[in-house]
Amino acid sequence: MGFSPPTGRWLRGPLRDWAEAQLGEERLCRENLFDTDGLRRLWAEHLRGQRDRSPALWNFLMFQAWRESF
């Protein structure tokens, strides 16, 4: 039987600095591929614990990681 990793907690904890680097406003504006304000709003809501935005954030972060590899 499978399980869900604690992605939300990881993004608030040990992966926070890495995620923040991927979600930096300057970087997002420079790349101009995504809605910077929308992503930053999701990140802020997640960090405040208002809502678990980890599924959407994780998808974005994996895209950024994939993009960096090329």
C-alpha cells in the first residue's frame, strides 16, 4: 500500500530555502513563464499554514528543477 510523503511539511522545513530560491520574485519575473503574483500568493498561504498548497507548489518546483537540468 502506498503513502503520501509529507511534502507540505518538507516545504515549510528542510526544503524551504530551496523552494524559496525557486519561487524568488526576481527569478520568476526574469523567466516570465508563470503568474509571479499567483505563485507568491500560494507560497505565502502555504507558509502561513492557511492552506496546504504543496501539490501545486511541488508540481511547479519539479518543473523548475527539470528546467534547470537542461
